Amino acid sequence: MTFGTESMAGKRSKTGAPRNWRDRFIAALGETSNISAAADAAQISLSWVYKTRREDAEFARRWFEALCLSLIHISEPTRRTPI
């Protein structure tokens, strides 16, 4: 699974974080339901994503929504299996 991180070199904000790391994190989280994998895909530390979630209500909302949607997708094949 790749999220295009190889083209991120030189595209960082003043803080050193990739400019679009939030979008990359949310997309990866929606696909994997894995916070560590999503942080890796976004090239950002776990501590930074948790800090941002605490301080940014919109990011926290998107995080929750991505997790909910990913869990729905994970459980769908189970619900479709005939008994």
C-alpha cells in the first residue's frame, strides 16, 4: 500500500511537517484503520497526530469519521456471509 510519500521531499511546511499530512493521514486511516500506519503514510509522528487531534476539532472529527467508515468497510464482508 502506498500513498505517494516518495514525492513528498521538499514539500514541507515551516514546521517541517509535510504540507498535506492531514489529508494523507485521514486517507490512510480510512483505508487501514491503523493509526500508526496512517502516520507513517503521512510521514508524521504519532505524537504530532495525537497533539493535533487534541487541539484541532475539525481534524478530530475527520479522524473519527475515517475510523468509523473504515470499520464499517471491514465488517461488511462478515455481514454478507450467508449463514
